[in-house]
Amino acid sequence: MHNVTTGIPNPRRFLTLTTSSTIARGALLFACTFAYAESASPPNVVLILSDDQGYTDYGFMGHPEIETPNLDRLASESALFRRGYVPTALCRPSLMTLITGLYSHQNKTTGNDPANTSANKAHADRAGQPARELLISHIDKTGSLPKWLAEKGYVSHQSGKWWEGSYQRGGFTEGMTAGFPNPRGRHGDAGLRIGRDGLKPVTDFIDRSVAADKPFFVWYAPFMPHTPHTPPARLLEKYKAKGVHERIAKYYAMCEWFDETCGALINHIDESGIKENTLVLYVCDNGWIQTEQGSYAVRSKRSPHEHGTRTPLMFRWPGTIPAADRPELCSSIDFVPTILAAAGATGPHEFPGLNLLKELKSGKAIERDTLFGESFAHDIADIENPQASLLYRWVICGYDKLLLTYDGRPGKMTYPPQSGEPQLFDLQNDPGENENLASRNPERVKQLSAILNEWYVADERQAGRFAAAAPKADKSKRKP
Ligand SMILES: [Ca+2]
């Protein structure tokens, strides 16, 4: 068994799992009733990533105002998991999990930026490189999905959000982002125009790949509905006419604008004659609750609560994965092993997520009923030590959710004040997590804490307390 606390899993065990899953897949061909044929060629893979969108904010998720006809259609054609999650509710770590198949505490990219700390300065001085470059270099060690797919002949294209240097650094064969240290290279530069300025770079790439008869991987991560909330007037006016507050209407209109771009992408795939040989996956990197003041509610983006970590997840592969409304739990940690299995590719080690291909194809229930997640400070206190910034860990077991607080360095961004006590919620009856049941159910808290420690032990942190925000650097200098 690998020890997840030490980082990247043991490569030997991965081979064993691959062999058994290949056998299982072969048996499934005869066992399942759904008619499909094994693809002669590996499928194209298109990953659609929303940015800062609440899990409720789609037509198919029941939102009363927001219209998302294109994603509604995708949902109706997909294996749809309404109870989907990302393990970390912040952009960069959420994306790193999607590209590495590893949790943040394993790939070490726990936040968006390196904090200005003595630990990071020491790393930078020792390496003679800026801390930001050292943070990017984590992906050189973990490897990445495009590299593993390339071994099976895939070409790949990056557009939209991308934090890990250039697209080449991530193993993409084509892309839009020059990355750090180039101007505006923090999280996407030219790539951030995708969607807002149309889809030509992506559709051109698809056309070239189809013409060359190459399997392809598309990373479509537009900066949408993310701020700046600058939707077309036609969409903004539509939501204002519904009587929605203007600041909220802008966000709603951004959700629909993003939906329109997804429709354009999916229509292009379908009209290119590759619908049946293309696996489309959908996820949002973190949640969002728009406020009338123009910011986001504390229990949304960055939060370990439901409106931070929950997202619908979808897998569309017509003729291979039957459309279904799936009641099970699912996590974006499952995307990499599932994509690799679909492509007949392998990574250099086993992954903590599940290859769901068998269950997706057969409709058979996923037996796992437990998901894990973790939250770290926005700014990383120590780029080589994930626990230095650890603030929360959570486990969902069925409908019970335990949330534990840790005393990692929160950095310059503030977090909601709280006691630090364990929080236990019944998500079935209290999806808004309003009633903390921990003090009435000490045994359940103990059980779920033990399950969290089977995941990994946060041995460098004290649970049950929250560290005070770091004093502003300029103010601390003035103190005697
Ligand atoms: Ca985001």
C-alpha cells in the first residue's frame, strides 16, 4: 500500500490494479445489458470546466431563474451526478487535481499563490528560483494527464485557466497560455479570452485533429462565469427584466453566456461526426454565491461547505455510457483514472480516485459511499509542506458530513470566524448545513474522524482551533 502522506503513490501497486481492471472490463462486455461496442480507436476527451459557479445555478439543477439550455441538454445525454464534488474549493488546487489525479496534499499545490513567508523565501534562495517557479515545478514531478495520453498517440489543447506555466509545461501539444514569467502569466494570459471571444482556437484544433485522424484531448476552462461579470447586454437585460437585482443579474447572465459557449463546443463536436467517439466531461472548479454587494458569500468559493465544494459532474459518451441520473457520490478525483481507462492509457502510479468506467457503462451502482476533501489557505505558507496551510478537512459518508478545522496559516485572506469545533451535518435533511449535530452525536464524530485519519493523518496540525489571520506586513513592522 502506498502512504498518501508521503506524496505520490507507489508505482508498483498501480500495475496490479491496471491488470485487474482490464480483466473486469473484458468480463463486463458479456455481462451488461446496455448495447455498446468497444471503440476501435480511443475516444477523444473533452473536459469542460466552469469557473466560480454554484452547484444550484443551472436549469437542470432546478434554478428558478438561470437558463442553461445547452448544459441541460448535456445533462440529459450524460451520466449525471448531481452529488458531485471537488476535493478543494479553489481554482488552482482544484485544477491541479484534475490534471494530476492527486489530492492537493499529494501534489503540494494547495493554493493559488505562494505566500510571502520565510519558508518560501528559504526554498527560493536555496534553488535560486522564484517561489512561484518552484510552485509550478510540482507538475514536473507529478506528471500530467496530457503527457500520459500522449503515450497513446493523443494530441491535446489547452484553453482558459492554466496556472502551471506554459501549456507545454503541462504536456499539452497545443495551447493558448504562455504562462509565468510572461506578462499576465499568473493563471492563463491569452487563454483567458477563450469563450468570451469565441471558440475558434478550440474548434480549429478539433478540426485539425479529426482531419489527421488523431485522438485528442481538449482542456476547455474558460474564465466564465468568473469575474469580471461583463455579460452581453442582451443577456443582462433578460435577467433584469425578471426583476433580479442588477449585481445578481450580471452573474446569472454570465452563467448563461458560459452555457452558450458550451453549446457551441458540443454542437461543433456533434456536427463533426465524432459524437459517438468523444467522451465529454463536465465539472466546475469551485462554487459561488453572488452577493448584491458584488462579492461572494463566505460559504461559497474557498469554503469546505457545500456551496464551495459541490458541483454537478457529467460524463457523456453516446453509445458507450448510457444517459442516467446517478444518485451516487462522485468526485473530480475520479476523472483522471476514468479518462485514462477510457483511453487505454496508464499513469506512472496508482491514483486515489476511482476508475468509474465499468459502473458508467453498465449503470451498476458505485459501491464507494465516502468522499474526502480538504481546504487550504489561498496563499501557500510553505510550497513544500501542504499541512502548513491546512485549514479544514471533510468527509462525506452517505449523507453524513464531518468537517474538522485545523490551525494552518490562513495568510492574508480572512476566513469566517468560528470556534473550530467539529461540525457534523445531515446533508439529506439539512443541505444548507445550518444545524451542527456534533455535540449530540459524539460517536458519529469519532467514527468519521477515524475515517478521515485512514485517508491521512494531519500530524503537523492541531485540530479544533483556527489560527489568527497573519498581521499585515507593514503594520507588524511598525510594532516595537
Ligand atoms: Ca474558480
